[in-house]
Amino acid sequence: MENQPGLRFICPKHDAVMEIVYQITALSRSIAENKSEVIKLEGQLEALQPWLGLDLPMRFKGTGQTRAFLSAPCRAAWTWKLF
């Protein structure tokens, strides 16, 4: 369309309209990327659900004489072992 000289005569606001078109396209792309990010984060949140009832902080490494290893063999249950 840029190489059609008569277009500017027919539509004098061509540049302004095209700028809006480019903005809409960029915003549409941004919305799609954000929706994808939301889906990813919702998946991470769902994976953490079994850990919500855990009494220990997620960064707990144990005490001076013990070490804690936290694991979740299945979604329905969690276990912890002291070494």
C-alpha cells in the first residue's frame, strides 16, 4: 500500500490510520503473550497446591543436627524425611 501514490489522496489520514493499526496489532500480540504467561503461572500455582498445608517453610534446610528433605510423590499426599 505504501507504493500507491493515489492512496494518500483518497485517504489523507492514511498515516494516522496505519499508526493505529500497528498499535492494535502490537497490543493484540501483547495480550496473547500475557494470556500464555497466565496459563503458565496457573500451572505453577496448581503444582504448589499440595504444599499449602505444610507446616515447614519451603526454604527449611533442617537444624544444626538434622536435615530435612521434602518430597511429594503424588499430588494427593506429601511426605518428609529427616536425615
